[in-house]
Amino acid sequence: MYILGISRHHDSAAALVKDGRIVAFIDEERLNRKKHYGGFPTQAIQFCLDSAGITLGDVDHVAYFWQRWPELVYGVKHFIRYFPDTLSAFKSENGNGHKSKGLLETIRSDGAQDHFDDYNAGGAILLHWLRTFTLPKVLQEALGYDGPTKYKLHFVDHHTAHACSTYYPSPFEEAAIFSVDGIGSDGTCTLLAVAQGNEIRDLRRVKYPNSLGAMYAVVTEYLGFYPSSDEGKVMGLAPFGTDRYVDDFRQMIHLGPDGTYEIDLSWFDFHKSAKHRVSQKFIDQFGPPRPKVRKHVEQHYADVAYGLQVVLEETGLHIAHWLHKETGSKNICMAGGVALNSVMNGRILLETPFTEFFAQPASADNGTALGAALYVSNGLLGLPRPTKEYIYLGPEYSEAEMESALHQAALSFTQPPDISSHVAQQIADGKIIGWFQGRMECGPRALGNRSIVADPRSPETKPRLNDKIKHREPFRPFAPSALIERSGEYFASSYPSTVMLLVYDVLEHRRDEVPAITHVDGTARVQTVSREENPTYWQLIKHFEEVTGVPMVVNTSFNDNNEPIVCSPHDAIRCFLNTDLDGLALGPFWVEKESMSHESK
Ligand SMILES: [Fe+2]
């Protein structure tokens, strides 16, 4: 029983589930090398089918991440409710000097984006609707497949897909589900649900324009970053701010007694313009938007980021408290783009009565490809749940393929007896290393198979990573991968954070020991690593611990800024050569820059 899941929005993706097991799951951007690609995920689908050795003709069900009618109906109602202001959705500008397509232009261009901020919610809604009619034809044409097909097509409610993507792979027999994003297929922005066995039941839906995702995205845009892409930067910037604007932001969200919330729309314009815009009242209060071209971030904008982040956390806590009271469960499963906010997640785990937390790595819309497939597999067909492997589901390459890529790049390399211990020693010596092993991880975080690893003890690691290798803003923090056995000795919680979606305080007496992973507010976005989940990566950290006594390494995604995480050996070699990485561990093979420069002399 083959079930193919497809999402096509931010970070288009495909997943294949066979008899309850996830065979493959990958974002299109990893294969076509276009970051946050939102077009049809042709290569991702082909990869999924190839992984199982099948064609489209063998697929029994195709599950799409969006429904056909509910959002269109909701969108029309919304258009009428805010008419005539909603006419501004047809204008091709977004008020900050950064041109974004109007509604009709978005449809005409089939949603092609000139930049990350080139987005029109009205156009996107109509395109989602139109694409439900053309999906079978587009699918066959994209794959170049003209044989017979037998699959049944399912259009899955977007937040149900988010909910399925997190609950079904979780280890829980029952759980509360908290799904939160910009907008879903019936206008839902927050879904609160409860699950038991294979059944998921809605408790409450908060609908657009009461959207925490849209609000965070709009302020991200105001702060000079790209919405639906750079929200993590805003989360990283927030701790540099002060509480100067917290009360202003508290006015923007009214918390209801029943776990709901309402956004004060006088501060925003997104619900009228369909673009990422704040209102004149917001600008009167906080000043003009920060220009995107500016590198330096003034204190004032960090204060705005702080206010936004605090009210998001408070709203998340408010909802989670209600959800716990309503369900009585100790387990919470989170999903949706806003659930990438690991600071909020960490507080939900530590400050509410929930004692168990689960999220799968692709929490945002890419995860709905998997969630839609699991909805059919587990929700409709009652097949077993995929609790074993939900992280390392992308391509892997043989030693012969890696060796061939190194030869093609004319790189000289060695094969140390144990690559893990070799790299551990290199890191301990202050080197920054590209680490490429096994099957690629899904989701936006590198989880030890496509990672850049470095020494957490050195104060030089962070500026060097930011300046020379990742080419990104100096305020952005780096995260640790820690041995699960010892994480409690360094962080305020020892609860497993397998997919790096929880932020904990670094214990005060440990902060000077690991400055490269301690953010300005004393926190860290931890990945805990166990031997069972990733033996090779665990070995690397274990060897580093044996050499230095410190049971963690710095882990950042293996890519340059604005490039998707490397997928193939060729991508890894290109990134290695284009940055100041000191060494590359490509499977069992080792390449270093120093020997290259000696050779060229
Ligand atoms: Fe979503």
C-alpha cells in the first residue's frame, strides 16, 4: 500500500508511506537547490518513488496538503467582510518599496516569486483552488509518466495534515495537539485537537485573520527580514532587546478564557492587503520599517523583536494551559510554522503541566506532505503508525559515489581508520568541519547528517562561523548537539530534544565553558543525540567528550547563507570549497584545506 503525500506552498515537499512506514520524505529545495522553493515538487516526488523502486502507476493513494473548497469559501467571505479595503489586494506593491505581485499578477505567474517577500495571500488562495483541478495532469506531466494509474486522490485539510504529521510519528498513545501557522485550508490559523489511538478529534479552530503566524511574519517583514523565511532570525534577535514595547504588543493580542485569542487588527494591514504589511498605527508607534539592505540592527528594532517574541510565548502558554485542562493529557504534539519557534516550545514544555513533548523536524508546511500521507495511512486506513524513523528520510550516497565526487573535484583525500574520532580531534584543535554522513535529515535543522561542526568551548567559533563560513548576521546564535546522557549537566532540562525544537537555559555555571552555543540571554537551542537515533553522530560527540571533557559540539546546517542545506556529495564539496571550512568529512573520507594550499604551492 503506497501513499504519496504532496505539499506545494512554502517549502514544497513530498513523502512516501508504505504500509505505515515512512519510506522517504524531502523538500524540493534540497534537490533543485532553490531555497524555500514553492513550485511543484517534481524531484522530491521522483526521489520518493525511486526510493521504493516504483512508478506513479504503483501508487495507491495520493494525499494533497490542501482542500478544494473550504478556503476559497472562507476567502470570499473575508474579502466581503473587509470590502472595499480588500481591493488593495489587487495592487502590485507592498508599501515598503519592495514590490510584491498583486492578486491577479500572482495567479498569472502561477505563484512564481521574484523574492521571498513576493507573496499575495489572495492570489495564493485562488491558486491552491485552481491547482486541485489540475493536480493529476501536472503530476503525470512532471514525472513524464503516461502509463495507467490506480491511485485515489485525497484533498486533506491543512491543519489536519499538520496534526497528523506530528501525532502519528510520536510515541504517544494519546496526546493533545497544538497546530499553529499563518493560514490553513479552511481559514484556520490555530487547531487544537486531541488524539487517541489512530483517531484525531478537533477541539477548537481559531480562524484568519486571528493568525499568530501572519502577525509574526508581518513584523518579521517590518524588521527588515523576509517573512515565511526569516522568523528564526527574529527569534534570535529578540534576546538583544529590552521590554520597552512588551505592553504595546500585549495590546495586540486579547487572550480569551477558553484558550482562544483575538488579534487587534488596528495594528496590521495584512488582512486587507493580502501582503505582509503593518498598519499606519503600528508605524506611528514604532517608526518606519527597517530597510532590508541595512546590515546593522538598531536597538530599537531589537526591542520590537523582543516585544513580539514575548507575546507569542505568552499566547502559546495561554493556549497550551487551556489545551491541557481540556484534554487532561500529559503529552503535547506541536506542528505548524509557528512551532519552529523553539523558545516558545521550550517554555510550553517547562511551564505548563505537559510533561512530554513531540514535534517532527519539518514542522512547517513541508511537513504537511508527510501529514497528508499519514492522514490517509493512519487516519483513514488504520495502518500502523510510523514511530521508528521520522528524521533521516532523504537521499544517501554510497562510498563509491562519494569517492567519485572527490575525484571529479580533483581533491586529494584520505580515509582515516575512524572518521568520528579523527573529526573530533580536528574540532578540539579549533577546526570547523563539514560533516556529511548517511541519509539526509528532513526539516530546516541539520541534525547530524548534513552539519557543520565546531568547538563549543572557543569564543572564536561563533564570529568565525558567522563571518567566514555562514556569511550571516552576527547576532544569530549557534546551537549545540549534546550527548543525551549528559545534557542535564549543562542545560536547565534534560528532556530529550531530538529535533532541535526546544530551547533551554544553559546552566549558569556552565556558560563560560561553552560560549559558542550560549546565546546572549543564556539559552541554547539544544539537540540531544542518542546512540540509538544516530550512532555515527553520537560517536563523533563521544570522541570529542573523551578528548575535551565537554559532551557537545556546535552544530549548524551544512550550507552557505541563502543556500539550501547540502544534499549530495557534490553540494558538500562545492560548499566546502566556497567557504572557509577547514575540513570535510564526506562519509569515511577526509579532505582538508591546509593540505590543499600546501599542494598548490
Ligand atoms: Fe501550515
